[in-house]
Amino acid sequence: MFDLIKHLVKNDIQHTVSDNENITVTHNLDLEDISGVDALPDNLTVGGWLDLRGTSITALPDNLTVGGGLDLSGTSITALPDNLTVGG
């Protein structure tokens, strides 16, 4: 599985990790065309937009919250989870 925390740290993307290991990205998360993005952790919160264009992800995680827009263009995602929240 794609190591999101490693990616966030390497790219100096502002985020927090709660005691129960839920990740919150403060602003936008642009993963467009990044190889190896095949899954994201459950309970992920992105404060701004989430761009997954051109990734190999096939399903969104449970309890995903996106404060802005969500771009899934060029992915193999065919269904959205019931507990998905998108604000923009």
C-alpha cells in the first residue's frame, strides 16, 4: 500500500496524525500521476481538494472527508463509499 505519511513528510505537506493514527492533511493533497498510489488509509481527512487523477487507486477508503473538490479522473474507481464526505 502507498505510504501516505512518508509522502507527506518527504514533500513537506502540513498534516497531523491523531492518537488513533487518523491522518488529517491541513490543505490540498495532490497525488496526480504519482506511481504506487493504489490505496489510502481509512479515516483520512483532507482540508482542501484531493486530486487522485491518473493514479492506480481502485477504491476510496472508509470515512474519507474532503473539504474541497475530489478529482478521480483517469482512475478505476467505479463506486463511492456511503460514508464519503466532499465539501466542494
